[in-house]
Amino acid sequence: MTVPTLTLNNGVQIPQFGYGTWQVPPETAQDRVAEALELGYRHIDTAQMYGNEAGVGAAIAASGLPRDEVFVTTKLNNNRHDPAVVASSLDESLEKLQLDRVDLFLIHWPLPTTDIDFVDTWRAMEEVYSAGKARAIGVSNFQPSHLRRVVQEATVVPAVNQVEIHPYFTQDELRAVDSELGIATEAWSPLAQGQVFDDPALQAIASSTGRSVSQVVLRWHLQRGDIVFPKASSVERLKQNFDLFDFELSDADMSAVSALDAGRRIGPDPDTMAWIPEG
Ligand SMILES: NC(=O)c1ccc[n+]([C@@H]2O[C@H](COP(=O)([O-])OP(=O)(O)OC[C@H]3O[C@@H](n4cnc5c(N)ncnc54)[C@H](OP(=O)(O)O)[C@@H]3O)[C@@H](O)[C@H]2O)c1
């Protein structure tokens, strides 16, 4: 029942499974993360944009777990791409998280149509990495062309690329580029934000394996080798989603899930996404 760990391109170990906290309200984040830690989750994905870093930090502090047993990711907000503010924004996150350093710090969106070049932002990320404030740095929502520019023009190869992936958007081409460049793939919205639950093909696999649709889909991600952190709002769901490590999908079931690919995004297109919060 142990969560597997993967080794990132700088040697840092990351639990392949964790808890995602987008849309977990600040006022309940501490309780939800505390429940997840109690159940055995050891990887928490948050972001400056989610507004819940303080709750995440409070739960980790209250858990009494040794610091090196919990893997914490946060992400640079879209209004903090100016290289001059990257370090101070991470300092603010660290204060909220009650940590000296995060395990992984990501550029949340590339924002390729805005004024600040993401390669310049990446160079500032390299500086916080050199300063020891993040054990690994990476990107999120980067397309192949964005990744190739970073790898060619900067020094540190991103450790991960966190992108939208689920049965309706399997992203095989992007995953192949990540792999070619030595970048681990993290799958966001692994349950397609809940859209998987009414799918007859997934319900059939759930029925034949005696598992839930959620477990079938999460198992499909894990067997493809991606890192996942589903969001859930109750102990029952957190527990069900964690119960993945004593069964395997057959090759036929893996293929049947992959065959649902429809090239359909739920989230924004990273090539055009330009949303910048105020403040
Ligand atoms: N980098 C990015 O740009 C980006 C973008 C989106 C997400 N993310 C990350 O990826 C994480 C996961 O993605 P997500 O939150 O978008 O969606 P998701 O994990 O694909 O789906 C979450 C939805 O599924 C429901 N759910 C979870 N487990 C369930 C179960 N066992 N049975 C029935 N329903 C279940 C949840 O309901 P309840 O909550 O009501 O229980 C929620 O509505 C985020 O939390 C965040 O950390 C990153």
C-alpha cells in the first residue's frame, strides 16, 4: 500500500501520488490537508493563485510529521513573472507555508502573449533554486515549443511539467517531449474535474475490476508513469482515491481508457492564456 516515488532529473524523489488543492477554500484547507496527511498522503500541490497556502502550512505544522516526509509544491502566480519579484514572491509563500524551502516551485502558466518572456522568468527561478529555497524547479502548462526554448536558452532543465491530462485529453505528444527532455510529467485535473464519473466505458471497467471510476482513472495515470494529485472534499473520497496500490489495470483496460482521448481540453489553452490577477 506504499505510494511509489519517482526520481526527478536532479535526483530529488517525488511521491507519484498526492493531494491537489485548487478550489479548496482557504478556510477549510487546513482541515482537508490534515485529513489527507492522516490518511497517508505525503505530497501536497498548492499555488499562490489558490489562496490557501497558509492552510496547507498550518496542517503540515500541526501534523508533527518530519519536514522531509512531506513533499510540497507551490506555483508562481501570473502577476509575479517579473524576474525582480520572483524571489520575494517565493519568500511570501514560504512564510505562509511555514517552511524554509519548498520541494518544488513551478511557473504556473507560460503567458507567451504577455510582455514578460517566460525564459527571463525561468532565469529568476534558477536563482531561487541556487539559493536553496526550492529543492527542484519546474513549469506548468508549457507546450513543446516553450519547453524547447527554456532548455536551449537557460541553464537548469525543468524537473517537471504540470499539464492538463485525463482520459479525454491524453497529451501523448507533449508527454513524449517531456520524456525526451528528461522532464517528469504531472497530470492536472486527472479526473477531468469530475467529468469521468458518468462515462459508460469507465463504469464498465470499474464494474469488471470491482473498483470505483475514480480508482480506475487514477490507476491509469499511475501506470502511464505520470504524477497525479486529485482534489477531493471529503474523507471518504480522499480515502477512496488513495486506495490504489493493491491492484493493476490490464493492458486491455489501459488501452480502453486511452481510447477515450478526444483531444478535448477542459482548461485554458496555454498558447493563448493571458489571465493575470490584480494585485
Ligand atoms: N497547474 C495548473 O494549471 C492546474 C490546473 C488545474 C488543476 N491543477 C492541480 O490539479 C489538481 C487536481 O485537479 P482538479 O482539482 O482540477 O480536478 P480533479 O482532481 O480532476 O477532479 C476533482 C473533482 O472530482 C471530484 N472527486 C474527486 N474524487 C472523487 C471520488 N472518489 N468520487 C467522486 N468524485 C470525486 C471532486 O469532488 P469534491 O471536491 O466535491 O469531493 C472534484 O469535483 C488541482 O487540485 C490542482 O492541484 C493544476
